[in-house]
Amino acid sequence: MTEIAILEKIDWDFVEAETNTATNTFHPYPAKFIPPIPKHFIEHLSEPGDTVYEPFLGSGTTAVEANILGRNAIGNDVNELAVLISKVKTTPISMQRLRTLDSLLNKTYNKIYLLYSGKKNGIAKPDIINLDLWFKDFVINELVIIKEEIEELTDKNLRDFCLVALSGIIINVSNQDSDTRYVRVPKNINHFDTYDRFSKQINKLIKIMSASYKQLANGFSEFKVADTRIEGIFPENSANLAVTSPPYPNAYDYHLYHKYRLFWLGMNQYQLRKSEIGAHADYSRKNGPNEFDFMEDMEKCFLNTSKILKPCSYFVLVIGDSILKGRNIHNNEILKEAAKNTPFKFVTEFTRNLNLRKKSFNPKIGNIKTEKIVVFENLK
Ligand SMILES: C[S@@+](CC[C@H](N)C(=O)[O-])C[C@H]1O[C@@H](n2cnc3c(N)ncnc32)[C@H](O)[C@@H]1O
């Protein structure tokens, strides 16, 4: 039986237990993969020591699974935060070094305590647009102290690890409703809550890292902040397989959901706004882009991915439908159309029923119950 024939027999719906791996809860990320999807393709369509490419890196699910399975991972995303999360998730840090973070937490707590007991002078607020609308005053102070302490760390990997922990709590302690809803709502947050959530997040990430760090060392990773439509991000013929879930047109607004995370981390939100494919903010405009613009974007992605992949390797894309101006758009068909002017040949397609309770769905993309997994072969 060929590897593709084996893959055709898999039940892609997956029962809940299989989808809930710890590494996938490292940082919230809208529309992230469930790990078994990239895992099965990596296992069947690549060999240990090979390199797996992810052109829409997101939170690095493909990269983590590749490393765990002894493959190297390369990938890019226009979201700087995506690249940082992926880097931290795939960079092993020993328990011994992680334990040194106790001292960071103690120092942070003491500084916040001094502030509330009037023994510490005022805090300089960062220059972030509309900060006061989105964060309570004392939350800003606690976040500033946490960030200052993180920046004191001399070990870059530990610093990045803590920045991802900090990023993970930003939406919770802000007035933003949720990870996929950029609307202000009242929240009940008290003194020390921000510190407590940060401390809990650090301890959660330490647990995940200590469970996965030996396996992660099975492969190396390299990630870049780059737009997949631009040529030459990675050298030609540098990967043996690509597995991704591209952004759906009109579905999400990564530049909005992650806006205050990016600002707090000193990252470039405006660049993400300009380069994000599929943003609801663009597609919902009266004269905004349509499915043909999405097709053009994906054609560029196919052409560039074909160069990065070796001949005869596979490119797997997971995508659902979108609603554009009231019309139901079958994005899997758009991908097949886009691939026609490129070296990729359509091989097969699987349907996956979604567990609607779990997926972080944006109601704007409609009542979508299935996703398609579309497989192409690189006949360059
Ligand atoms: C559906 S998410 C990918 C999720 C990922 N598979 C995971 O498991 O976390 C799509 C990603 O595409 C990124 N993106 C949007 N436009 C892009 C572009 N022009 N070039 C590269 N990445 C882009 C978004 O920032 C987002 O991270």
C-alpha cells in the first residue's frame, strides 16, 4: 500500500483525547492545527532527518511535531509573535535553567508589593496607543514591572520563554473580550491578578517544556518573519514536505486579535496589518478583495513553496469554507485552481468533521462544520 493510500484510511475527525497535547496549549492562537494532522503527514510523507516547511507558521504546531519526530523544521509568518512562539516551543531549555525563573518571579512580586505599599516610585507607562482604554492603570503597572524583570535576564532563550508567557496572559488581563473578539468588555481584575496569572503561566510552560524538551532536541528549527508571497525566503530544494493551514479569506484579523500582545512585546503590528492574507477587515470592505485575490495570493504561495520543496515532495493544506459577501466560498477548490499555474499537481483530498465545541471559531466565517485536507505533489 502506498503512503497516500494509508493516509486515505485515517479517520481525520480524531477523538478528543488525541487532539489535546500539552505543546498545543503553550500560547493561544486562533485556528491553530490539532497536532495529529501534521503528525500523520510528517510520519508518512517524510523520513527522520528530513526538513518540513510551514509557510503559514502560526503557533508552530507543524514545527513542533516535526522536531518530535526527528525532522528539522523551517517556516515563516508575517506575524512576529508567531515566529517568537514557534521559536520558544521548539527550543529545548533544561529544567535546571528553567528553575532559575523562581528568582525572577520573587523579584517581580517584591517590586509589585513595594509599589502597592507606597514604597516604590511611580511607573513610566510605555508609549502604546490607547493603552488606558484597554488596560486598567494598576494592570499596566504590573505588566511594566514584569516586562522590566524579563528584560534583565541575560539568557536570550529564557527571556524569550518569559516573553511568550507574558504574551499568553495579555488578553486575559486587558479589557479585550477574547482571543478572537477585539471588543472592550468590563472585567473583574484586582491587584496582583496580573502577577498571579503570569506566575501560573510560567509554571505551566515550565511543565510543558520539561515534558517535551528531550524530544525537541531530535531536530533543528529555523523560522523567519516573512511574507509567503515573497520569493527566496529559504534556499531552493531545502525541504522534503510542507504542511500548513493557510489563513481563510474573511475569517480572522490576526493583526487585531494580537494587537496589544504585539505592542507590549515591542513588535511591528503595522507590518502584520499590511501583509496579512485573508483579513476580515479587508474582505468585509465594500470594495475589498474577493476570492480571486485570495487565489492570486495562494498562487504565489504555491510557486514559492515549489522552489523551497524538493522535486516529488508533497504539500498538504488544511482549509475550510468562507462566507464572502453572503456567498459560500469553497476554499479547497480555490487552492486547486491556484495550483494549476504552478508545478503542483492535485493528488487527493480528505474531509474532516470539526469538533465545534473546541475550535476557536469566529462566527463571521459562518456555520462551518467541515474542513478539507488537500494534498499536492511538486512536479517541478
Ligand atoms: C491558520 S493560521 C496558521 C496556524 C498554524 N498552522 C498553527 O498551528 O498555529 C494562518 C497564519 O498565516 C499567517 N499569515 C497571514 N498572511 C501571511 C502571509 N502573507 N505570509 C505569511 N504568513 C501569513 C497568519 O499570521 C497566521 O499565523
